[in-house]
Amino acid sequence: MERVLLFFLSILLSACLPARQPVLDMHLHAYAVDSQGPPPLGLCAPFPAFLPWDQRIPYPQSFVAQLKAPPCPNPIWSPQTDIELRQKTLAELERYNVIAVTSGPAEKVAQWQSAAPQRVLPALEFQLGPDSLSVEELRKLHDSGRLVVLGEVTNQYAGIAPDDPKMEPFYQLAEQLDLPIGIHIGTGPPGAPYLGASGYRARLHSPLSVEEVLIRHPKLRLYIMHAGFPMLDDLLAVLYVHPQVYVDLGVIAYTQPRDVFYRFLRGITEAGFLNRVMFGSDQMVWPEAIGRAIATIREAPFLSAKQKRDILYNNAARFLRLTAAQRAAHLRM
């Protein structure tokens, strides 16, 4: 009799539990497994310290050495093959009930979307250059349903500011199509100019660099990837003057020491702009980074339960203008 009562009690309790809460990740990548260096690579999340460079050793060699022998007790390791990377990343999306805006080469994104159509929202990594897609090619991708966000726009790595005139046709297209656009404005890997991104400059971390774009294109749905870290004052000024701008947190949620990240996020929150902060894992080749980033938000001691849900889902759902039916579908996943 006792077993029967326990059985029915377990059914009753499970029926009373809330549905598994979905997460919207505004910043995930479908990359080749060797895109960040020869696998496997170990990442400290967070970094315990940003080590100085001894210039007697080439910086790429020094940087990769830290990823081959990460100086922390619990690093996360990249897989060995492209298939394993895709499978493990999609498994993490399933584990945490994540729907992810996924960028990278168009063919990679298509493969990932085919493998998990409910979890992958197709985006496109974009950088001005001789091999970049044209306006018409982007329009065709959008019209075919293969482009829901233009981003990550990585022009910062080439030293190209957001308000560069060469970007104007692409902003016009995004505004015309009501296509959200995510621009990398903020931190990249430490020592980025010495890792091949010779045009990368610290001054382009400033969110102020996007201001003229916003004035010229007031209907543009734009979000700042990596939240312009660490330029907090510049970010607050932009959020105050331009109420249409959102940010995603990106890689800083798990690479920065928690006290540093929390101080930055608290500054945004206390200034009254948390309702425009979106979650982004910036998962590249380390699938476990997704869970580490989510935990950083869920364990933030200064955020209420509602504020955590706003970051992890509600703000992005509003930014993407999801319908009630789409939101309900996410709850059923």
C-alpha cells in the first residue's frame, strides 16, 4: 500500500512541476573543430589570469600552449572531430532546453539546422572583404528561410568600425527586411592583433562606435555582442540615448572572473537597462561552455528569479518578436 501511495504521489508532484524553462542563446557558432587551433584545446572558464607575453616566444605559440596545458583545475575540452563537436553541442542545447541563434559559414549552419531544426535558428557570420556575400546573396538567404539574424558581424577583427561606409548597403538591407543584426563590439581573445587579426583595436570595444549607424537607421534591430565589455560607461550612454539597442553577454559570462563579470552586469542592471540584456554563450568549440554560461546567470546573487528569466529568455523573445505560438512551442520542447 505504501508503494502505491508513493507512486501516485510522484505522479502528482511531477504534474505540479513547471515546464522545463527554455533558454534563448543569441550567440552560438557552427564552426569547424580546428577553427580555434589544433584540437583538443582546453579552456579555463573563467580564466584564472591573463598572462603576460614574453616576446621571445611567438604569441600564437604562447597562446596555444595555454590551451594545450590550461592553468586551471577544471578546464573544458574541445572535441576531436567536426561531427563530435556538432553532436556534443546539440546535446548541450537539448540538455538545457536552448534555442540558439547559430552563425558560422552558411554550409555549416545548414548542416547543424538540418540535424536540429527546432534548436538552431540560422544566422550568418559576416565580415567585409573580397569573399563576403553580396547584398543580393544575403537577400536570397533570408527569402529562403536560411537567415534570421545577420551576425555575428566580425568587422572589429579587421579594424573596421561599425559606421564604415562600406557597411551602409548591408544596414539598408537589414532595415528593409526587418532583419536583426548582431555586431561584435567588445572583447575577443586576449592578444587578438597578434593572433592574425592585425586590424583589431581596443578602441573598437566602445559601443559609441555604433552610434552614427543607429541615427542613420533608427528602425534597425541591432544588438551589441559581448556588450561592449569592458566599456561600461560607454555602453550605458548608448543604452540611454538609443532605447532600441540590445546587448548579448557572449563570452564574458564564462571567460571573465565572476566578480569582474558580475560587477559589469550589476552596473547595467542598476542603471535600469537589464530588460535589454540577452543571454549568449558564444560557444565556439567548447560545448560545455553553454552550461557554464547559463550557470553564471542562474547563480548571480544580485538578480531576482524574474531578472534571470528575462536574461535567459524573455528579453531575446521580445527582441526577436516571437509570437505567442512560438513561445508556447519552446515551453513544450
